Amino acid sequence: MPQTRGRIFDDFASLMTNAAGVANGVKREAETAVRTQVERILSGMNVVTREEFEAVRDMAALAREENEELRRRIAALEARGEPKSATVVV
């Protein structure tokens, strides 16, 4: 009887190990399916990538810096009494 009991426990442990492996496989499949669906939905929404966003953000920052520099130059020219050549609306 002791050997039978040990064998039953061994079989049960093996069954639990296999069940855990199957559960882990199901989890990976579910994660892959969800990731695929999310990527499909996002591609249909015309969402920009992080790289595109950062590139545009950097371009906007540079444009703001250039705009401020031009404002300073215009202010300096006006302070010297230079006539305005054109009205710039910003």
C-alpha cells in the first residue's frame, strides 16, 4: 500500500506540473492574440508612432526657438529706429 500511495502522489504531481505547463501556454497564446488585436486596432486608427511624435515635437521646439530669436532681432531693429518692412502676424 505505501508504494501505491507514493505512486498516486507522483502521478498527481506530474498531472499538476503538466497542467501548469498547459496553463502557461494558454496564457502566452492569449497575450499574443490580445497584442495582435491591439496592434490591428491601432493601425486602423492612424495613430502616430513614438518616433514620429518625438520628431514633430523636436521640430516644433526648434521652430519656437527660431521664432523667439526672430522676435528679439525685430525688437532690436525697431529699437534702433529701423523702419518696419512688413507686418508679421505670429
